[in-house]
Amino acid sequence: MRWWIGTIAVVLVGVVAFAYAPVRSSIDARDPLPTMRVRRSTLIETTVALGTIKPKVGAEVKVGSQLSGVVERLNVNVGDTVRKGDLLAALRDDDLRARVDTLNAQLRSSVAEKEFAESELARIERMTGLVSALDLDNSRRNFKVKSAEVERTRASLAEASITLGYTVIRAPVSGTIASVSTYQGETIAASFAAPTFVTILDLDRLEVQAYVDENDIGRMRVGQPVTLRVDAFPGNELHGVVRAIYPKAQLVNNVVNYIVIVDIDDRQGLQIRPEMTVHVSFILAEKHDVLVVPRSALLRESGRDEVIVRAGDQWSRRAVQAGLQTPQQIEIVSGLREGDTIVSDKQTWKQHMEEKP
């Protein structure tokens, strides 16, 4: 009789264990699931905008002529490097030089007449009482007229010399010749606008114009750090800082963008040129030494965030508070500790639960 009672008891225990086995195995920590340990890291939230390399204000200068004439010499070509003051071109100046020579001769003549009038006035003034007041007044007037004639000739000579100087075109800034608009022997006409001879571009004074979506512009600020990736130089990451934010929007294809000006800190020796395409990553927020988990580990159910945490030999759902979020990672403010083991992929967890009998 005791033997049968023992046998029945063993069978009942087996049945109960068998009935509860599926429930326990569905949350058994030994099941093959992708896991990871919670760790501390630096979390950076960014947004990416498309931009273009542009010359800064004053970095691109169109050099022209204030005079009409024939181009006698053209000393530069596209791609040449010039320094401020270098000779770029010269116009034919024979007529202007002749005018300067003529005015120089007139000046010498005027000075001689002034000196004679001055000596004549001094002689008459010494003869006070022997000459009439009218003669004295005439002598003084003649000296003043000759002096004014000297000043007028000098002014005309200075004007002619300045005009002669316009026949020589020099580089107003240092840079690289970006384009040449005229050629040696060509006749140019200066009317209301000076004809452009060459365009000089200072390749050391470039900036990035980034087009930021209206949804992100509110989080931009002057002095904000950015990272840059130039399409022409894949694999190179540059750094920069926001210098200005245009207040007026740019509407393109019914999309509102704002122009953000970025200065490049270090080009790393790259030959960056205008109109190159740039991907600009703006750092919106940055936190150091915070608990971080993959976004794929976070479950959102019933209005709260949860993760699957190992508790001994079992898995359990635990509510957490999320902080800063990026497309790949999420900061955990509370609910986890450093070193906790969690399921790193919620989809695998859900699939695992559905497959359990």
C-alpha cells in the first residue's frame, strides 16, 4: 500500500513540474537571447544638414580698370597665385604720359613766373613813397595770381599722375586667379561699371553655408561646435563652429531652410574649394559618463519605457526613465545600474516569447 502511495506522489509531482515548465522556461535567463551589460558612455545628439563651401565676404575680388584703353600687358593666368600689390595688367599709356610731361613743363613755367612776381613785389615794397598805391596793389595782385596758377598746375599734374597710375592694375588682395575676363591687345571701355580683368579668390578665407531645416533651427546657436564631411575627401572629418545664423528663411520647393554660416577650424591640409558639397553634423546636446543602452533594447508599452533585465536565473521587465536620445542609443536616467545585464534586442525577445509553447 505504501509503495502505491509513493508511486502516485512521484507521478503527481512530475505532472505539476511538467505543467509549470513552459512558464518558467519562457523567462529562463539561460535561454539564448542577445544580451549586453549596461555601461557608462558619452552620448551626443546631432542633426545633419547639407551645405556648400563658399568664399567669405571680401575673399572673392573682381579686379577691373577705371580707364578705357588697350590692354598692353597681361601678366597672370587662371590658377596663378598672386600677392597683394603684384602687377596684373597694364594699359597703353602714351597719351597720359605726354599729358604729365606737359603739366610738368607748365608747372616749371608757373613757378618761374611766381618767383618773378614775388621779387617784383618785394622791390616795389622797398620803394614805399616812390610808387603809387595802385602800382603796389597791382604787384600784390599779380603775385597772388601767379601763386594760384602754380597751385592749379600742381593740382592738374597730381590728377594726371593719378590717372596715369590707373593704367597699371595691381592685385588688391593676395589669392589665386579664379578667372580672366580680358586678354592682351583687347580694347576695353570703362563707362558706368569698371570692366573686370581678373577675379582673385583667397582660398584661405572660405566658409560653409549649411541649410538647416526649420524644425532644427531653434536649437542652433552661435559658437555651436560642428563636424564636417566633404564629399570630395571621404574618410576625413573636419571640425568647425557656427559663426552666424541668417534670420531670413530660404524657401526651396516649399521647404523652409535657414542658412547657418560655419567657420572651418582646421582643414588638415585638404585642398578645399568653393562649391564643394559638405555634410554638416551639428552637436545639439552632449552628456558625459551616463548610462547608455541601445534604442533596440527599450520597450514602450502602456505609456512607460521598460527593458528586460536579468534577475538571478530569470528575465524580468523593469520600468526605466529615458533621458537624452539619439537614433542609436538612449540615456537611462533611472531604473538600471551599471553592469546590469539586459536583452539588447526587444524584437528577438518578443519573437522568443511567441515561440514558447
